[in-house]
Amino acid sequence: RYADAPPAVAFVRGFGLKQGAIAATVAHDSHNVLAVGATDAELCRAVNAVIAARGGMAVADGEHVDVLELEVAGLM
């Protein structure tokens, strides 16, 4: 979030997400963008929505995206 760097990618087990994606900048210690999702396209939509809001939380389901903008440092 604060510098250009390649994304860190990992597999997540036990999250239970069958469709859609969630992205957020509220991540203790780093406050980088964290995201989990069922498809690459939904992950991209959720992450891009958080970036466009300059911090916050977003959910994407298919083409639909909702964002909670957190205007104070992307945390509040």
C-alpha cells in the first residue's frame, strides 16, 4: 500500500468462501491490502475498490462491488 512491490500470494484453507471476494486495509502491523476470494476477477475488483477508496473494506460478488471507505489512514 505504501510502496510499489509485487503482491504476496498464498492459499487460504478453511475460510469457507464459495464465491465473491473481500479486501481490506485494516490489517494489524502492516495495514497493507489483504484479500481473499473465490476468483481472480472478484479479487481484482475488491482490491481495486479499496485502492480507489484510498483505504477501507470492499466486497465483490460477480460484477457487484460494495465499499466501506475508511477515510482516516484507511483504518477509521
